[in-house]
Amino acid sequence: MIYISEIIDKEVWDAYGARMGKCTDILAGFSKKQFPPIVAIQVKCDDGVLKLLAASHIGTLFPSIALNVPQTKISDFEEKGNELFLKKQVLDHQIVDMEGRRVVRVNDIQIAFTQNEYVLTGVDVGNLGLLRRLGLEGFYIRIARLFGKLPQKSVIAWNDVVHIEEKDPLQLVKSKEMISRLPPADIAAILEDLDRVSGQSLMENMDNEVLADALEESPLKTQIEVLSNMDFERAADILEEMEPDEAADLLADLPTEASQNLLELMEDEEAQDVRSLLDYPPDTAGGIMTTDFGWIPENLTVIQAMEYLRRSEEAQDVEDMYYIYVLDQNEALKGVIYLRDLVMTEPEKKVDEIMNRDTISVFPTESQEEVAYFMAKYDLLSIPVIEEGTDRMLGIVTLDDAIDTVLPTAYKKRLPRFF
Amino acid sequence: MQRVKKLNFLKRIGLFLAIVGPGLITASADNDAPGIATYSMAGSRYGYNFLWLLIVVTFGEVIVQETAARLGAVTGKGTADLIRERFGVKVTFFAMLCLLIANLGTTIAQFAGIAAGAELLGISRYIAVPVVSLFIGFLVLRGSYSRVEKFLLVLCLAALSYVVTAFLIKPDWGEIARAAVTPTIILETDYIFAVLATIGTTITPWGIFYMQASVVDKGVDEEDYHLTKADVVFGALWGNIISAFIIICTGAVLFTTGIQVEEAEQAAMALAPLAGEWSKLLFTTGLMGASILAAMVLPLSTVYAVTEAFGWERGLDNSRSEAPVFYGLYVAVILISVIIVLIPGIPLFPIMWLSQSMNAILLPVLLILLLKLANDKELLGKWVNKRRQNYLTIFLTILITLITLALFVIPVFNRS
């Protein structure tokens, strides 16, 4: 294994042993293979000119850089435009470590010689890499040996990292795809850790749905910042993808004019849901409820109920569906049935016979603490919110939203860096 | 394309208020404990002599802070990030060492301010400093200091009493105006130290990092940048006007009676014409408020910058085992500061202002890096430094370097 910190700034010699200049950068190519090949090195000639030398001219890179041709026979390397300048674009920059799902800084870059070519194998993100750059690696290892402890290497394989400050569009798409596969909370954390410019370029082509999920896990401040930098159309599309309660919280914090515009651009149905939520204070059941929940009409058999849910467009939007609510034609709440019971009961049995009629529910004006208390007391995963007087079902509060006051989500602990 | 951000006039004002702050805060911090100490010392020893320097320093502060703000707005990255990405590990190591030393010095000065303030109220520093530092550590690590912070900001308004006092004592405004436009230089070690302290308490290494980080944190981009620029200029003017009034008060009250401020009690006397026997309390209020506020923010922001530069885990949302360097360094900075101010017989007041001289001596290192970053076309595009900005920054860097050199050369001449 070779590290590029051991190659950069080294002298370059041609086949006759004549000095050419100093190596200033190393270029990796784009390939579908696991490890991209080194395609060229950049040399600063002694007359100050920067030259790119193709990998085919390179005899060895380490311990010293020697070419296999005389200086006079060197042909210029032609850039395709998708090469990565390892020192300028990767070394010391931030990358996303897909294994650890976090943003890390590249302290050194590892290169290996395999099958007649040099390839980029991984990045060193550990303290050993830092010490190597400071010229203290050997010293440190000697000290560590003295204490019988061998320092740990922390090299991440290149196929496990995503380079985000990418300029090549093809690579950028690949980076986005890889990051999109991560859980939303991790994407949110990564977006938080990235600088604004990289974060924005990453978000630009990300799926609206992926981005909406990630935003739900982000602090409100980030949500607003992200949306503020988008055009109205896309912002509205993303709001549609978000849970109505999250979207309502976000809209409530935007300037009135902007939130009105966005609501008009959203699909009617989604906009309607969000509008109704905007009327309630944020720390009440109405403010934290979501209007997406699974429900069926009265008087169905079990098999009909399951068929109804499968075809229901509303039910498709529901993320977790442990409880199915039974509503009459006025949308008044009549009972609740566990999804488990629905699955385990004979298909021809009437739902009304097996459902629970004494449903625990709250009014939209109930305080968030009170809601959390009810859910804890009755061991509920979600609680229905009904209109006072008519019993019309408005939505449900899910457990994670209810306990937010008691147990703030991780990001809420994260404080502004400065005052 | 219509953007969410297009707003009418009223909204614009709202946006301005949301973005304004970093510049004002950094500049107000000119009048923290080391700041008050520096100006009181300078005013009591040299009268109005330092007023001209304040004008030079105000220009310098605007230039430096504006560069940092611009870098933050255009790149969206912190100062430490940019230094690391542009200059590599070795330079970063050196720059961070300078920052760490400068900020440790300033943090010690803040704790010295707490100790001095407590002793003015008749409380032993051996009780006050440990109690306050535990209180600070608790609040910061729990992340719940925002309410306390507003309270402390109000205490800092005590610095305004210098303005009131200045009008009460009716100094010779003509003489003040003359002093402000007549550069005076005395070639002696004490004077040079005072000059460096005045520069170092206004144009601070931490101010550069703080400014850029807040601009990034607030999500300011090229579009809103003009607001941030206004914030920087307004903040620098505001902070230095207050500084000028501290010099005017101490110059008029203490310099004329020949009292050279060596401890907080003497510095408090500058407020006597306004508050009489209450001047001690008034002085302590401002000193303590500013010191505690800075002691909460400064170590934390220092540790953020250092860990960010080297890519170590950071942030209060990580546990101690996840981010050992972050927490270790934080506790070390606080502990060292506490221990130093508790050394028996250590003179608190000189610590406060001498630490600022050290700030100034370390400043050129960061100014050179900042200058190189601000001229990087690939980084900033059309936002690179204008020629005028380059000249001014280079002038400032050379000026500080020359003054520092003078510090070492003058003793040699005086002896012979």
C-alpha cells in the first residue's frame, strides 16, 4: 500500500534519470470497476509549466517516481473531464463514509499496484493519517510499540465512500443514488454536516420523496433553509411528500406570503390536510396529529375490510398502520381494530363484532403532554383525534410525535454552535 | 424562476434582523473583560493618546471581519474547513495551534475578569471561580444556556454607563478630537504592549472564526450578503465607539490624577462621577456579564474549530466516548484557565490585557491565510478580494508585524 502523501511533492525522473520536476497531483479515472485506476499524474516541471503525464508513461510511483520513457518522447495526456484530482479535490476534503454513515475528512489516500496498474483503493480518515502528514507517523508507532499498543488503521475502501464535492455529472448522480439508499435520519445528519454548497448540490437531484423523508428528520431551521433555496414548484412537491403534520409545522414558520403561495401550488388534497392542521397551536393534539391514517367504513366483513384497505388511496400514504379505525358515513369514529386481529380472524366474520368500541381518543385542543400521558397509560402506538360534539375523526397522533416533548429527538439536543 | 425567498419590504426587514447579529456580537465582544481592561489601562496611562489607534483598528476590523463573512457566505464552509482544504495538514496544525494559544489566553483573561469582579464584590476568587466555572460547564454541556445568555447580554449593557459618564464629566472635547486625528507613538515597551493589546482585543483570531461560522450557521448566501456586510460595518462602529468612551472616561478621570490602573478597583473609579460609591457594582456588573458570556462561548467555539479542522467527531449531540477530543479539549481549556487565575498572588488585571497583546502577535499568521483564501478564484469566483481590500489587509499585517518586531528591538536600543 502506498499513500499519496508519500508521492505528492516527490521528484519525477525520466527513463534516463533526468530530473523533470515535482509531482503535484494524481488523477484517478472513472471506471465501473471496484477501484478506479490512476490515469495520470500532474507534474510541475522545473520551468514552472504544469504537465499531465499518462499512467502508461509511469514506471514506478514508489519509493520514487520514475518514468519508463525519456522526457522527449512524452505525449500529452488528454483529459476526458471526469478525472478526479486526488490532491485538489479529495485530500483534506469531506466525504461520506457509507459504512459509518457520517461525514468524515480525508487525511490521506491509499493507492495499490494491481494487475499492471495503480488503482485508488481507499481513504485514510484516522489519526494515523494525520500524523503521517505531519511526518510523525514513525515516531508515533515507535512510542505506541513501547507501550505495547499498535495504533489502529482506519482506512475506508473507496467503494464505501461517496465523494460529494463532485463536479462530474455522471459521478454526482451515482453519489446521490448511494446516499439516497441510507435511512432518512442518516441522510438528515449527513446534510447537516455538509457545507452548504455540497449539501445543495446533493439535494438538487435527489428524489423528492427521499428528501422529504430526510427533512422530516431534520431540525426546523434546516427545513426552512432548504426550502428557502428552492423554487416554489419543487418546494410544494416536497411538502406534498412530507407527513401533513411536519409540513404544517414547516409552513407555519415560513412568512405568510410564502406559505400561502406554497399551499396554492400543492395538490388540493394534500393542501387541504395541511390547511386544517395549520389552525391548531403546535403543542396541541391538533398541531402534532397527522391526517394520514388507515380507516374502513362500518358493516364490512374482515375480508372486505382488507380489500377496502388495499384499494384505498388514503391508506397507501400511511406509514405505520397498526390500528384500523372504523368510521360511519359522517366520518364519526365508531371503533378501532388491530391489524393483527384483522389478519388472524376468519374472513367472513363482521368487523363490527370484533372491533373495540371504547376507543380512547382526544380532542384537537388537548395539550401534547396530556396526549403523551394517555398513550403511555393505555399503551397506545397512536391515538385518534376527534372533533368535539360530532366525533368526526380528524387524524391520529403517533407515539413518536407525542413523546417529542418528553424525550426530544436527537437533533433537538444539538444546539446552535454559537449564540 | 420565482424563489421562496422573494419577499416584500416588511419581510426584508425581518430577514435583516434574522441575519444581523454576528457582526454586532463580535464587535460588542470588543468590550469583554480583556477589552475593558485594555482600554482602562490604556486610557489611564496615556490619556486620549489611543483614540487615533481606535480609528485605525475600526477600519482593520471591518476589513478582516468582512473577508471572513464573505468567505462564509460564498463557500458555506467554516474558516478551519477552508484552511484545511486549501493548505493541508501542516499549515492547519500551525494555524490551529496559534488559534488555540490565542483563545486559551483570552479564556484565561475571561476567568481573570470573573475573579476580579468577584473580589470587587468582596467574594474570594477561590470560591467564585470554581463555582462559576462549574455553572458554565453544566449549562454548556447540557446545552441549555440560551436564556442565561440573554440575561448576560443585558448585563453587558453596563458598558453604556461609560458613555453617560463621559457626558457627565464634560471633558475637553476639542482635545479629544485633536487626539483622535493625531497619531502619537511612544517608543517604549509598555506603550508597544498597550498598542498590541488594543489591536488584539478588537481584531481577534476568534472573531474571524466566529464571524464565518455564524454566517454559515445562519445560512447566509450571496443574495443576503449585503445585509451581513452592513452588520459588520455597523457592529464595528458600535463596538469601537463604546471602546472610545472607555478611553475617554479613564483618560479624563484617572490619567489626569495620575492613577495608572493596576487592578479592577482602580478601573472602576472611572465610573465614579456617574455612580459614586456604586461605581464598583456598576463596573462589576459589566465585567462579570461580559466575562461569563465569553467564557461560555469562547472555549466551545475554539474546540469546534479545532475538531472541525482535523475531522474529529464534535458537537454536543455526541457522547463523551464518541467525541473524546471534543470534550477533552473543552474541559482542558476550562481547567487550565481556572487553575491559572487561582495561582496565589497572580495579578489579574495585567493577565487580562497582556493576553490581548498575544492575540495581536498571533494575528498575522491568520491574516496571511485569510488573504490567500480571499484571493482564490476557484473558491470565490467573482467574490475574490478587490485590490483595495488586499492592500489594506497587507498593510494591517505588516503594521502588526512591525509593531511586534518593535517590541523586541526597543529594549535593545534603550539599553545602549
